Amino acid sequence: EAQVTQNPRYLITVTGKKLTVTCSQNMNHEYMSWYRQDPGLGLRQIYYSMNVEVTDKGDVPEGYKVSRKEKRNFPLILESPSPNQTSLYFCASSANRVGYTFGSGTRLTVV
Amino acid sequence: DQQVKQNSPSLSVQEGRISILNCDYTNSMFDYFLWYKKYPAEGPTFLISISSIKDKNEDGRFTVFLNKSAKHLSLHIVPSQPGDSAVYFCAADTQGGSEKLVFGKGTKLTVNP
């Protein structure tokens, strides 16, 4: 089944403790992206990647890092999480930006 | 500044009637537009898209209209069904260059039986 898999689905962590949210797609898509969803703010792009080793900032990249060493994986790294990064995170992939396929989301709480 | 605006946070319609969801954009460089549907506890799913070279695109019960001069697009759902109840996001993109899909804040549609 074609899908984007994010892990974990839920995560509670403490301020400053580094964490990684993994994202993997099995559709051989070139484009991958991370979004966060917050009440009243909709979906905002954090980082995106157009191919292996090609990444760029979205609208809200502060406090996040990404890497694209392999085509299928696009992990989101929070080096020092803070409470304002408490959010619902979505990873997405696309072959040609027509119809992104989204993962099921990761709900992160930073206390 | 908000480049893609969905000014109605919510919309309620009766089953069988038409649902019209609206979206406005400010960036003249946008030339590709998409609608996504999102159920609670799930990721958004792609619904329908339209290129700026068209003014209408239809897929079953879903039709998207684009008015470039007004920088406005709308999604029509006819007839509306209770299973259509979800949050609908409008998104916009530009041809070539970076992959920066910009989303609106979403409109929660409730279709009442």
C-alpha cells in the first residue's frame, strides 16, 4: 500500500531534550515536506526537500532541522524542543507536487 | 502576511444541498491550486486541483472554480453528504522553482442529515 509513515504518532517530551520524528514513503517520490498544524493557523510548512540532499526552509523553520540522505526518508529533528513547538506535525510526499500524500500525523507535546 | 485566505472557519449545510467553500489568495505568482480534506486524527488527503490555465475542474461531486482576476477560487460539493463533513484546506503553489505549497487555515464543513 502506498503510504507515508510517521513515527511516533504521539510524543510527550521535556524542554531541551533532542528528538527526531521519522518519516518514510514507499512511493519513490522526489518531493517531501514537513508541516505543522496549529489551531487557527492551519498548515504551515517547516521544511521541504526536492530530492536527496536538496532541502530548503519553509515558512516556519526556526528550531527544526531536516536531512534527506535517502529518497524514502525525511526525518524532522528538534535539537532543543521548546513548549511553542507543541503541535501536530505532518510529513508529506509527492511525485510532482500534484496531490501530496500526507502521513497520519505526530502529536508532539513539549512540557 | 497570509497569502491564502479561507475567511469562513466553518460552514453548515443540509444533506443533498450544495456546499460552497471559498478561498482567496494574494500572491499573483500562484498558478496552481489544490483542495485537501482532513478528518480528525488523520492526515489531509488530496481532493482536487486546478491550474491557472483553466477556470474550472470537475471530479464527480466536486468542482473547483478559479477566478484569476479576483484571485479567488471556490470548491463546490453537489450533492453534499454527511461523509463530506471534514476540514477543507485550500492550498496554492507556483510553477517551477521551490516546492512551497501554501495552505489556508481551513474551513470546517458540517453536513447535517
